[in-house]
Amino acid sequence: MDQLVSLVGIARSKPERAQEVMELLLSFVEPTRKEPGCLEYHFHEDLEEPGVFVFYEVWRTQADLDAHLALPHMQDFWERRMDYLTTDVELRFVNMRSPYGH
């Protein structure tokens, strides 16, 4: 198997848009989990900083992640993200050192 693609994304919403951002990002979860190549997709909110949202994603391949990012709703979010956020989305690609037995 090729190297899995794992990432952590952090989105900091504008305070007045936090609820809207949470609902929008939450709406991505179930459809994304059904995409080919999506092994894990988790959405969190920071306990100490409400309105700071964290994604943890694991994709089978880079091509699977690229296909996800090319979907119309994802393209729309990326084009309009700064309408919702105080700073750009922080993405950290990570190498899983304790892989599951997939």
C-alpha cells in the first residue's frame, strides 16, 4: 500500500460567524466519509477557544485527497473561506507512526 495521506487542519472562525462556520464544516463530515479513499475524517471544536475548528483526516492516497478537494462544495469553501475565517486554514500533513491494521 502507498503511504497514507494524513493531515490536521485548523480553521479559526470570525467570532460573529462561528455558529455558521461550525454548521457548514459539520455538513462536510458525512458526505466526505462516504468518499472513495477516505479512511478517517473527524471534526472537532477547541474546548478552550470556541470557534476554532480542527479536522483530522486520513486518505488512502494523494489522488483521493485531490479528488475530495476538487468537489464543488470544497472548491466553493476554499474560494470563500476568508469570508468566514480570521486567518487562513492551517494545514499540517503528518506521518502516522502508529497505523491501524487497515
